[in-house]
Amino acid sequence: MVLKKLTLVVISAMLYISLFIAVFGSSVQILLFPEIYKTALEKNNMYDYIEEQIAAKGYIPSTIFVKEAVKSNVNKLIKNALSYIRGDVDNLELTINFNDTLQSFFEERASDLPVCDNNQDPLEDLCVSEDMNATEFLNMLYENQQIDPNEFSAVNIGDVVDLSALQQVREAVSLFRKILLASIILSIVFMIMIIILNRKNVIAMTEYIDADLFGVALVMFGISYFFKNNIGRFIPESFSLFEGLLTSLVFAILDLMIYYGGALVLIGIILIVFTFIYKIMNKK
């Protein structure tokens, strides 16, 4: 009897640890998907900030890299980077493309060109004939100068920045997801073991499992409450400019912890109700 109780205590403790890792890891895993970043960037007007920085630094004319182009390219970069980090793809593609806005920029400039006189050549005199629109003029110019606009309307970040660190992140994420999967499987296994060891005592079985469920849920609620009220203390001053963005990301994780904690409480309540009904039926 003593050995059985000791075994149950050890298994219950292991269930608590594996369940905590499973819930915590499942909450943090939201960072591996792009939706959380899109929401946080939009909420904190970071697309506007990126556009302003690009214009201020003079990297790309603001008339070319407008907000729509910034948003679509940033979202694509995040999506592709996370797909690579998760291991969904083996080739990392981080290309900034502003072909549409660049074409519009050139067409706008071409439309400002004067109309050619009868004796003028559009290419030599940089004018547009009456029967030619801006797009046709540009196509003629590209063909004459053997220019492919696609060659200078896209920039591969991998060509100018060392992205080897992403490979290390990818390996770390792979290990993290294996640990997460193992913790979920072990949680199920430990629950089954508790059920088997207490198959003749439903009340004791429920008490052990509920203790772990409520215990993990309580910790999740506690972590969420603490960080939601003290998040500012953990953000360095050097990152103060991005405090809103970081806060949005952390809050998304904490909200998920509360959600999972609530789910554990609900399961625990269901087990209590089941035990109560079981006791009533046994009395009869």
C-alpha cells in the first residue's frame, strides 16, 4: 500500500511537470506563426514606423516603397522566415519586392514627359508621342536599353546580411517542438498510469489528476497576472521604442496561457462532477 502511494505521488509529480511544459510550450509556440506578429505590428503602427525609417535613411525613395509595399513585404519576410525556422521549408527566401510600386513610380515620371514634336524621337529626346501612353513608352525604353526591371526591383536580404544565426534558431526550435510533443505524450501516459493504479478507487484517481490540473492552471494564471502587471520592468530602456510591440507579443502568449489554464480547470470540474455522480450511484 505504501509503495503504491509513493508510486502515485511520483507519477503525479511527473504528470505535473510534463503538463506544465506542455501548456507553457503550447502557449509560447504561438511565436512560431506569423499571425501574432501581423496583429502586433498593425496595433502598434510599426508598418508606418518602418516606412518612415526607410524614407529617413534614404535607402529607397518613399514614393516607391509606400506603406502597402512595406506591409506586404514585411509580412512575407516574417512568413518565410518562420516557415524556415519551423522546418516547413528547407530554402530560406527573404526577398523584398517592390516591382509594382516601382513600375507605378516610373509610369508617373513618364507621364510628366512632354509630347514629342513631329521631328523628335521619344528615346533620344525623352518625350512621349501622342499615340503612346506611359507604359508603352517604358516598355520601349526597357527593350531599347535591354533592361529587365525585375533585376533591380527585388532585393534578397540573404545577399547582404549574414543569416547563419537563423539556422541555429531553426535547430533550437526543432528541439523545442520535440520536447513539447514528448511532454504532451508523457502527460497522457502519466494520466493513464494514475487511472490504472486507481482503477478500483475512482475518488483517489480524480484527486490525483485534479491536483495536477488545478495546480498547473493556477501557475498559468499566476504567471499571466504577474507579467501583465509588471511587463514594463522587464523591457530594457534600449528597447523602449518597441515596448508596445513586445508587450503585444507577450500579452498574446499570456492570454493563451489563461485560455489553456481555463481549459484545465474545466476538465478538472468535469472530473469532480463525474466523481460526485459516481459516488451517488454507488450509494444506491
